[in-house]
Amino acid sequence: MFHFISRHKKEMVTDQVEHLNQQLDNNPLSRSLQKNVDTIRSLFTDVDILVVRYIQNRQDSSLRYCIAYCDGVVSGEIINENIIKPLILSGESAADMKSGAHLLDNLVEKVLLISEVKKTKDIKEIVESITYGDTILFIDGVEEALILNSKGFGTRAMEEPENEKILSGPREGFNEVLMQNLSLVRRKVRTNELKMKFKTFGKMTRTKACICYIDKIVNKNLLKELYRRLDSIDIDAVLDSNYLTEMIKDSPWSPFRTTGYTERPDVVVGKLLEGRIAIFLDGTPVVMTVPYLFIENFQSNEDYYLSFFYTSMSRFLRIVGFLLTIGVPGFYVALVAFQQQMLPTQLLISIAGARKSVPLPAAAEAFIMLLVFDILRETGIRMPTNIGQPLSIVGALVIGQAAVDAKLVAAPMIIVVALTGITSLLVPKMNAPVIYLRVFLLILSSSFGLYGFVIGLSGVFIHILNLHSLGIPQMSLSGALQYQDIKDTFIRAPWWDMITRTKSMTDNRIRLKSNRGGNHE
Amino acid sequence: MNKKIVCLLLSLILLLSQTGCWSYRGLNEITIIAGIGIDLDPKTKDYLVSCEIIDLTSTGKESGTKAKLVESRGKTVMDAVRNAKKRLLNKLYWGNNEVLIFGNELAKSGDIGNVINWFLTDAECRETVCLVVSQEKTAKDLLSIYGLDNSVVAFEIKKIIADDENVVGTMENVQLFQAFSILNSPGRSLALPAFRDVKNDEDIVAESNGEAVFKGDKLVGYLPPEESKYYLFAVDEIHGGILTTSSTDEDQTDVSLEISKSKTKNSYSYENGQLKFTIKIETEVAVDEMKPGVDLLDEDTLEKIEQREQKMIEERTESVIKKVQTQYNSDIFGFGNMIYKSDVKLWQQLEPEWDKIFPTIQVKVESKVNIVNTSFLKHS
């Protein structure tokens, strides 16, 4: 039934989009300037930011042009100085320039002071360009139009991404403009092997995307698979890379990520050099990288910029943090409500003393406190920064201390929830799965004790082992595990020791010619 | 696909519902027992069960954990335990019980087998509970006092027993499951730690006092701490403790030796209807205390101390064994069990008469003491 509904919806969308395209195809360009302008005007009915301006050459009044652009996405200076001015003042006479396409070539070569010019007859292309900040130049008596690059829209400054703060390392971050983002990567990898292929997504938004990879390193099969999946996407709008992520995910119902995301150029370059493929999308600073191994949830770009002694420890802490944040509430409830024998006597007495006059059973208490914590966290993200302080006071004092003092909640539960919350911040890339897994394990623990907890945890691990990204297993525990493959997992090996790239991801494994760069041994 | 999911769900439901240990029981629905004392009323033959329970109203405050005593009586142990619920808000919870104390009367009447059985078969009790015999009139007398350090006396007793073998070396920590297996193994008798009340400063506190010797499941007598130490030597359970001796030939105790390691090997021979046991004890000790002026770098001095100590261990161990053989006639050393393990046929031959044979066994103790550390201070 659900299949039927979704198919039905899809057909409706397709119909609408095709309807839109047909409308465009029915309006071919003509030789008459007025007709062309009317076509554009009718296409942009009720779009008041469209500006249409007629221009006539001073020397030869038979040379008549018309430019059309959308106000706000163009640079007024370019249009004034580089388009209108040369067109009006040009000394070339109509006789010099006329005769079909020849006129267009002459305009491009001798008159217009624009770097990027394109001839077109396609009305669809004209619409796409005009909405993206280009200026369309129609010439009287010519069946073609010129697309002139006059983009000039306001962009955000390059800033360090808020949610990927680091202590040391490059601090630049992507912004919303595709070309600027690409330039940040381009600059870091000065080789022709870095390929950048454009692609457009979204029937409505026609969002530009760029698929980046390093030709000699990337696994060609994975690249082919990625293109196959991207080609099958049929969607009206793509506003963020998460749209694509969900469309090409291997297991669409799994809460775990199977694609990476970052706002940092250094991370993208690092991943490209390991053989991954990056997908840039216009209009979002978030860049998607595939394939995504499970261990990447625990990796941070900073791991590579700080001493490997320090970062190996942080890796370890993040993995422990993941286990704690999904396990602690369930484990606590299992021990306190089922297997009390597992607790050391003194601990049992302390917890029992704290729970003595608390109204709710431990399991209900755990559910409520987790819910309260999630509410607090969510408000913390969405609220304006200037009311942060009152919120933390309410959170810490009212819900923490006052609830314990009023004997509404047992103090150990506050500790458990606090531990859960703090450790979840260690693995920000897994914010979605941890919420569900935590509750999943808690439900099992509250009904079956430690037994349920262990079954649930086994289920989680089976699921994780079954995850794939672009068809390769996210977590490989096969017998063919190689020493070089785990050097960047639970620990971060020193750079001189990471000789190869991960096997499943690349066609070219050798990273270092000689692993001894300095005075080793 | 649907079939798979249904199968998975079915098997999960079956799996989960067929296992035990999953009834929800909140911590506020239980009364935590720290220690249990079991007595026998000599007149009515009722079991008297005294449970030391944790007083949760006082926990978490600065005063520390307090305990209370719950008493009940019944025809059987289970009956008595259930009767306790008549005066309790919550059910008794046995999972963290630390010690099980047998009253003197109960132990003498020969019922400990019963009680051990019940505690083992009950699902909630730990198999690792420490067993203790109260030398006071009843087990309750031991539980009703306050501990010196920890106000829950059961925890204190447990800790005293657990640390004893490494620090004092006067008793053997016998846990519930071990006691059960000793009771049920041929040619072996049970010895349990004994405790008594003593006056310390102003208060009465519990103190360990050697071993209680059982024959079958009947208490037959006690070994005081001075003797129980040599019992431990004989059964290879000594891991620490102090030996004292004299540095000169005069009869004056002025040397303390701390046992760091001790190994006992038993062997036996059976010739002409006579059983001979040889007990070889090898002990490594460190000099801990010494009269000033004795040259500890002198090998002769050390050797003399060693020899004097060896002689003492030999004599005292033999005398303890003699005492147990003649006075109690209870094979707490497991001599019979040794024969059973190495030569079943011989054991089958000896078993019916074992009570008569045991007192006649000749035991030879050979001791070897090595001083490995002399705590030598240089005199300037």
C-alpha cells in the first residue's frame, strides 16, 4: 500500500515537472527581438525582479539589442561598464557585423568585455542562466542569444565552521558559493589529477553540484556506482547535501550515517587523498564525502594535526564515549531493577539509599530524564544565544539539584543522564543513532534486565556490521584484516607509519614510497 | 521478507520469555540483608533467624551506614525467613548478603548441613557467602553488636575473614559452595572461622578467634588462633602472618618474622597397616622486628633463627594435628581425602574404619624456613 502511495506521488511530481519543461520547449527563439523579449516576459510573468532593457548602437541605429537579467543577483557595474557601454559606443557598423551567426561572433570578439560568454538557442538554458545571475543578450534579427556572466550576489564571509571547531590546523571553512568552495580545494591540491565534474540536481532548483575525486587514487568501481545512484535521483529541489545523502544511502532506514559531511576544505582534501569522492553542492557549505567507513564517526581532522600520542587517546575516548552514551541508562536500569547482585554491596546501599523515597520506578525515571535532557539539548541548539544563560540555570538548578532535593528524582539517575549527555557530545557525527539506540537499549533493559541489554547490544553490533556505504562494508571484520588497514582506526598511527590507504576504497594503495622520513631506527 | 521478520519476532518472543531473572524489582522494594545469623531454640527446636538489614534512612548522610536487626522464627529455615515478612515492609533481599553465622547451639546440634543446603538452593543467595561460627551463645549475639569501624558488623566480619589469611594467618575463608563440597567429599571435615565478642575500650566488638572444628555437620570443638595458624600450615592455606621466635638460646621471644610465601606438600605411605603422613612445609620469611645489636648479616645468626623457627613449626604443627586426632577425631586436614584421590581402592578398604584409623596416623612434619629479607639497618 505504501508502495502504491509513494509511486503515485512520484508520478504526480514527474507530471508537473514535465509540464513545466514542455512550456519552455514550446517557446523557441525567433529572429524578432520583440518576440524574444515577449517570450521572456511571459515566462517571467509576475517576477518583478526581471529587468529588460533595450539598447541601440550610436553609430548604427539598426543594431538593436535587449538585455535581460534578474536584479539582485547581478553586478550592476559589470552590466553598465562591460555590456551596455561597449554595445552603445561600439564603432563597428551593422554592415561590418551582420550576416547571421557572424554578428554574434563579432560581438563576442570585438565588443563585449565579458570573460565568460555562451551562445544558446535553448530557452531552458536561458531561464537557468538568468536566474543564476547571468545576463541574456538578444540581438535584433538573430535567432540566438548570448549568455553573459555577470554574477554578483552577496556571499557570506569565509569563517571557521561553528560545529567543527578545532584547536590547531587550518581554520577556513566553506560558505554557500560553489565556486568559492571549489577554489578552496583546488588551491590545496595543485595537480591535474584532481577532477571536478559538474552535475545538476533538482527539477525546480537546478542546483549545481560538483563531483570531485583524484583520478589516480579513486576506486573506479565506486565512482561508477556513485554516478549510477546520482543519475537515478529524481527530485524537485536539492537545498543541502543531506537531500542527496538520503537519496543515495545504502540502508535508507538505518539511523547511522553512510556518507560523510564536513564544512572544512582540509577535511575534504584529506578524504580525497584517501580515495574518497566529494560532492559539492551550490548553496550549502556542507560537502558530502563517500564512501564513509564506520570509524570515520570517531575521526576528526584534528587527529592528524596533533601528536599521534594525544589523538590516539582521543580516538579511544570517542569510541568509549559512544558505548557509554548508548549503554549507560540501559545498563543502570538493568542493574538497579533486575540484577542487583551485580552491584558491589556498598554501591548497592548508596543507590538504594538515594532511591528510598523516590516516587517513580528507575525505568520510568530514566525515560523521563532522558526526555528532559533531549528537550534541553534541542532548545539549546535552537534558542537565540542571549537567552543561553537562563536556560542553563533552569537546566542545571531546577531539573538537576531541585529535583533531587525535592526527592522527585534519585541523584544517581541525574549522574547517569549527565554522563549520557556529556559522552554523546564526544561523537557529534552520531547524534541521530545514539538517541534511538539509547532508548532501544533502555526499553529492552527495563523489560528483560541485563539479558535484554546484551541481546539489544548484540543486535546493534550486527546492524553496524551489516552497514554498507556505496556497496563497501562500513566496518570490516573479515579474516583478511590487515595491519595497515587498522592504523587509522582505534589509534592514529604516526604519519611515517601509514604506508598504505584503506584497501576497499582505492585503486592505488601505496601512499608512501619510503616509510622512513626522518631518523627512525 | 515478511516471513523472515515474523520468524525473528517469534523466536525473540520465545527466547526472551523462556529465560529467568527478568522480573522487575525496584531498589525501593527490597530490604538489603548484610548478614544472617541462624540459631536453634534448644527447647522448641525452632530455627531463629536474625538478619542484619541496612537502615536506608540513614544512608547518604555523614553518619555512615547503619544497620538494624530483624528476628523471626519458624519450623524450618524457609519458614523462619518467610515469617520475617510479617514485620517487614519489603521482602528480604539476599543477593548481597556477606556472611552467614551459625549459632553455637545450632552447630553443636548438627544442623548446618540443612542450612547450607537451603542457602545453596535458594536462587537469590550468593554462593560466595562467608561462613562463620559464633562462639557466643547465639549467632544473634554476634550480629547485634556494633562494628568497631564499620557500623554494619556483618561487613566487618566479612572483611576480617577476607584479610586474615594475608595479614594474620589464623583462619581459612570458607565460602558457602566450598563448605558444601567439603561436607560432601569423602575423608574430609569442615573447619570454619570462629568469632567471639570482646570488650574493646568501652564497646563490645567482634573478634576472630581461630577455627571451629566440625565432624560431619556437628561442631566438636575449637582451635584457638595460636593453634589454627599451624592448622593452616598443614593444609597449605597460609599466605601471611607473623612467626615469633628468639634470637638467642634463651627462652625469650624477641624476633618477628613475617611470612611472605609458604608452600606445603603432603605425602603418605601405607605399610603393614600403618598410615604415615609426611608434611613438608617450605616457608619464606622476612625479619620484621629484632632486638638491636644482633648482626643480621651474620649467616650463623640467621641460620640459628631459621633452625629455631623450623623446629617450632614442626613441633606445633604436630601437636595441633595430635590434638585434632585425639580430642576431636575429625579429619579437617583431609588426609582421608588425599588417599581417596590417589588410591580409591585403599580408601574403600579404609573408609569403614576411618574413625578408628585417623587417630592412629603417624604424622611427620618437616619444615624449612628461609629468611629472604633482613630489614637490616646500618648502625653509624
